[in-house]
Amino acid sequence: MASLVERDAAVVEGLLQKLRNPETGLAVKYRILFSLRGIAGPEAHAAMLEGLKDPSALFRHEVAYCLGQRQDPAAVETLKRILKDEGEHPMVRHEAGEALGAIGTEECLAPLREHLRDPCAEVAHTCQLALQRIEHFAAVQAQADAAAAEAGTDAAPSESRYYSVDPTPAAPAATPLSQLRATLLSEEAPIFQRYRAMFALRNRGGGDAVAALGASFTAASSALLKHEVAYVLGQMQDAAAVQTLKEVLGDATENAMVRHEAAEALGSIAAPECLELLKQYAEDPEPIVADSCIVALDMLHFEQSGGFQYADGGEAAAAEQAGAAAVVASA
Ligand SMILES: [Fe+2]
Ligand SMILES: [Fe+2]
């Protein structure tokens, strides 16, 4: 399970009250959620589940994502329910499937198998990837355990420079960049292999890797793949990706899930020229995109201010919200 910190029950209760308060803005709620995600115990878990009642599909998808990143099996029943619920937004259901893959316990297998051919392509593909992830790591673990048993040591934990629990492993680090690029961009290659190439390119970093990732927005038809590419470009925080991400965000014909990740990636890269663009699309008619830009603007302020901790219980974003309200009130 992910490493979590202990906090007083009063701290969790305070965060929960802020989350429930209808006056609390989306950017503040995001920071509260990311604070709760790092706190151990059933109280923090229960407080996160409250977030699933939020009217914003974007926020609900982020709750499902955080439940997966915590890798707490206590979330499995809730995630199963979300995955089954055809009335829920596909992006939230996708994130629930991915979270089940991240948790990866025995009881995650049946619900993922049930949705392998879900009518919603993003959900079906997510479940296929999640099952392959579980199978892959089970095989790797079995191999590592066998080697460690032979050597009389503990199995070494796998390492990644990024803190996320990824939906698939990366391709082997020694794979040539040209081969990673070709696999990522090939519409014939299995999606699991394309994801592996994508994470290997992220881990490799540098201009050629960013260019290969960026090329997938025109080469790939899968919205699922493209949204994950935008996500990893945000993780890389490489300014070389800004122009491509701006085009993706600005493309009203692109899937909202892809535009959402492009907006948040721009917030995380925090190039100064993104400010106006994010403000403009914070008014987008698609709520997923508009909400993403509100969150991205807060991320951009955080990065630009050299902020110490994004998951600050919503303090910084709340101060900003109050400041903005004061300006409006005084105008
Ligand atoms: Fe996702
Ligand atoms: Fe997302």
C-alpha cells in the first residue's frame, strides 16, 4: 500500500467540514482531497468517499483516482459500484477501473473481467489494461520472490522516478527510443504495449521523448491513450510540450477527458504564457474542461510561487479564493 502519514482525527474532521461546505471552491477541494489522500486510517478514507457526492464529475473522477493511488483495499467495494454504474460519467468509471487495477487484490479481478467489453470503449480498455497490469506484477513478483528465495534475501522493490502508481509498467529502460516511439504511435500495437512505451518515454525524458509523446495526439485514435499521454507530459513538466498541449486544450472536437489532462498538464508545467489560455477555457461550455482549467490555474499559481506543498489542506487556494472574493466585493 502507498506510504501514508498519521494525523489527528481532528485534522481529518476539519478537512471533511471544509469539503462539505458548499462555499468551498473546486481548487480548494482538490487540495483537501490530495491532503486526505496522504493520511492513513479509516477516517481519511471515509472523508474521501464524501467527495463522491460532489456535483462535479471532474472532482468525482479525482476521488476515484486518489482511492487507487492510496491502494487501500477498503476502497474496492465503492470502486466496484462506480465501475458498474452506467449512469456515472465515463471518466469517473474509467478512473474506478484503473484504481481497481492499482489496488490489484483478488476481489478486483471479477469486476474488471465483467467490464472487459463494456459498451463505453474507454471503460472497456481501462479494464483490459488493469487486468494485464495485475497479471504482469503477479508474474514479476513471483519471479522476484523465487530469485530472492534462492539468494536468501528479500525481493527488491521496483523503482520509478515518479510517485504515481501507473496503470501499466514501463517498457524496459534499455529499449531504444526509436522503438518506443514506433510502438507508441502504432495503431496495430496492443494498447498495453503502447502504454508501456509511453511510460518508458516519460522515464527517459528529454526533447525526443517529448516529441514522440506529442506526436500521439495526431497519430492515435484512442482517447484513453491520448489522455494518459497528456497526463505524463504534465508529470514531466517539460516546457517543450506546451505548444502541443495548448493545441489539444483548444481543440473543441477532442474528447473532454484528453482536454482535461492537457489543461492540468499546462497548470503543472506553469509556463507564464498558459495563464491567459487557462482563464479563457475556464469558461468552456464543457464542464469537465472548464473545471480542469480552474484547478490548473491553482496548480500554476502553486508552481509559480515556488509553493512548498500542494496538499496543504486547501489553505493557499482558500486564501486566494478569499482574496478574489474581497477584490470582487470591493469593486
Ligand atoms: Fe485517467
Ligand atoms: Fe484526470
